[in-house]
Amino acid sequence: MPTRTNWQLGRDIEYPYDAPPPQKQVAYIFDINKCIECQTCTIACKTCWTSAKGEETIFWNNVETKPYGGYPTTWDLKLLEQREPAQWQNGVLKTKTIFEDHGPLDSPTGHHPTPDDYSALNLGEDDITGTVEQGGHFSGVHPMWMFYLARICNHCDNPACVAACPRKAVYKRDEDGIVLIDQERCRGYQECVKACPYKKTFFNMISRTSEKCIGCYPRVEQGEVALCVESCIGKIRLHGFLSTQGEPQADNPLDYIVKIRQLALPLYPQFGTGPNVYYIPPVHVPDGFLGQLFGPNVEKAKAMYSTLKNDKELLGALLLFGATTRIVTKFKVNENEVIGWDVKGEEVARVPFTEHTYIRDHYDKRFDVYRHNTT
Ligand code: SF4
Ligand code: SF4
Ligand code: SF4
């Protein structure tokens, strides 16, 4: 089997296809600390892309509560139970990836959810890790915790869905790394559904083909961010591209946050697919749990996030989240603000570190009305 470098694992991995990296790689950063699970992203994607027959229980974007939630139900636990826990040494994965568990001709390790697993999108919603004792109180650290995990297709570097498809109906675009399923070629064998460790390919029982998040490619081709990104109420999302040719660029916000500063981390990197949704880990959750989810850099990322106010360059990059509907490819931090430019070199975002505040008069003489906060 050919090998390829997996920078997230610090080593080469075995992967069935030997394709060169795309010209640039679509990527997303989600700041878990800011997600309020309003599901606006879920509905934005659903109403635009998956409202046809057979798509009733299909959600390309979903937001689940960890540790107990998951859509489809127990999508990750079922795979984790089949495999040994990830072990790392000096940033290098010592355990196997899903491509290395079996022989070179075998499919990646996976499982096939049942139709019922797709029927309870919000199972486990808001459940915390234990019961709160009567009389218990908050003393600076939450003894019980939960957090919201927003999930879309990761448009992986080494997609398991591509590796598993016997029809070669799943492919990764050279221009931006978006992973798509050719509906004409697909015969509904569902090998991609079984292989995707994130369960982000879905079988449509009416069309009898598999489908997945299309990365909002018609918008991306116009320089616009994805719908689930634009609609995000909490402004937790940044959508852009990682450099794949040469070194990471310090003025590319995605390269800077993900590769240079390593504040945002891939989900279950030990699976080996090289996922491209990167998460800023929740600071209130224990490192042990987060380590299995996001790999060995959790502690460092949490410490960095907690001291952001002294880190102007990084704080400036984070201010770009939700600041514009255009894809920002370059940014610069000044004394008082951050500026973002799109691929054409047009300024598309300018965000001050401190927002201006306007205090209006309690009484508005012009209209003879009182201006309370809620009017
Ligand atoms: S819209 Fe944003 S804040 Fe709301 S659930 Fe989705 S990711 Fe979280
Ligand atoms: S997340 Fe799943 S569906 Fe998306 S590219 Fe990776 S393996 Fe394929
Ligand atoms: S990128 Fe587009 S298609 Fe994919 S989950 Fe977000 S809104 Fe849906």
C-alpha cells in the first residue's frame, strides 16, 4: 500500500491512493468555547441542501452534546470500542490508523449505523457528566461538564470514503480539496457510509445513492463562506484554506491558527484521515477526555486560549470569526484592529479589538419617549 505523510500524526501512514495534495485545502476552525447549540447552522444547511425526499433524517451539519450525545447515535463509541486507545509519544502516533488495522486489500475499519441511529439527532442533549449533589455550588471549576460539538464533513486529506468506494464515485477536488460523491456513478453500496469514521456520508433510501456535505462548493467558487459558517449565531466558525504547497503562511488566518500556533486541533486524528475541521478545545473540560478527542496538544491549546488577552496576533486572528461572509485569505493585525482580505485582495473585514459603545440618553426629547434598553 502507498504511504503518505500525515502531519497531524507526526509520521507517514498507509493509504490506498497515491494522489498528490490539492492546490489548497478547504478547512474550518470551530471554537467550541463559543457554541451555544442554537442549531442555526444545522437548519441553514438542512433547508438549503437536504430537504428532498429520503433526506428526512439526513443532517450534513449537526451539533451534539458531548460526552453522551452523538448523531448518528454512538457514531464514535462504536469505532473506538473496536480499536485500542490512541497512544502518542512526543507528538507521534504510536497506535495504528483505520487504514493500518487490517491487510492492504481490506477496507478501513468501520461500522454501519442502523436506520434507528439516525432517528434521534439530539439524544443526550445538555446531559452533564454526573448528578449535581443537593447543596453543591460553583467554586470556580465545574465538577460536572458537557460541551457542544458542531460537526460537518471534514473534507479529509486521506478520506476513508474515497478509499472505500468500489465505484470510485467519491473524489477529492484538486482545486480546493472538497470531497464529493458523483451521484451518477454511485450505486448505493454504502461502503463510504461504513468507512467514514465521522459518519458524514449518508444513504438516501429514496434515491438509493449515498450523499454528503458538498462543502457549499457553489458558494466557495464565488469566494463566499459556507452557509453553516455564515449563519452561525455564536460566530464560532472560520472558513478558509490551508496552504498545501510549501510552508504555512503566517498571514493566512487558517495556516496561522492551525499550523503555526496549533490552537485548533483535529477531531480524532488517530483515525488517520487527516480531518480538516479544527476545534479550539473547551477550556472547562478535563484533559484526559479531550486528549482522546483532539490528540496530544490539548493542554497547550487550552493554556494558549486562556492567555489570549496577552497574545494580540492570535486574538486578532480570532476576531475574524463571523466577521464577514467572504473567505478571508490574508489578515494583518494593527495596534487597534484586525484587517482581512479576500483572494482578490479586496478588504472584507475590519474588526476593532475594542468595540465602540454608545450610551444613549435615558430620555429622547425629539420623540418624547424614554429609551430603555429593551425599546
Ligand atoms: S450556529 Fe454556531 S453557535 Fe449555533 S449551534 Fe451552530 S455552531 Fe453552535
Ligand atoms: S469526514 Fe468522512 S465523508 Fe468527509 S471526507 Fe472524511 S471520510 Fe469522507
Ligand atoms: S459546508 Fe455547506 S453543505 Fe456542508 S454542512 Fe455546511 S452548509 Fe451544509
